[in-house]
Amino acid sequence: MFITYHVYNIILCIYNIMESEQLKTVSVMIVALATAAIVSMDLGVPYSASETSIYTNMGVQTVVISSVAYSITADINQTIVITLLWLAIKYNKQHILL
């Protein structure tokens, strides 16, 4: 129940941001921050405990995935579909072979 409420709040926040002209700017900034975190890890700089707790948070991951999707597609409908597909793949507990 908490996860559903959390995802709903994230989607509501994204919807409120998309009403403004700044959605693309916010999206690009989030993608840049996530990219910097990935590059630093690839360069051998380990994450601190606070970074690990932030980057492994489902809400943060969902916002980052949505930002990446919007940065690529520039379409909110496609962003929602991509984000929901990612959530289904990422958090699906079933072990079904296709």
C-alpha cells in the first residue's frame, strides 16, 4: 500500500512539473546528476552510505527513469508508458521465462 501511495505521489509531482515550461530543464538536470553518479562509480569512486541509500530508493529510481525517458522522447505519454514498463520489469517478482 505504501509503495502504491509513493508511486502515486511521484507521478502527481511529475504531472505538476509537466504543466510548466521547465520540464525539459528539470529532466536534463536529473539525467546529468544520475550520469555523474554512474561515471564516478565507473571511475572507481565508491558510493557513500548516503548515496547508496538515495540511489537505491525506488522513488528516486523512478524519477530518474522518467527523466531519462522524457529527455529522449520529449513526450509525456511515452514517458509514462516507459516508466510503467520499467517498474513492471524491475519490481516483478515472478520468474517467468519468455
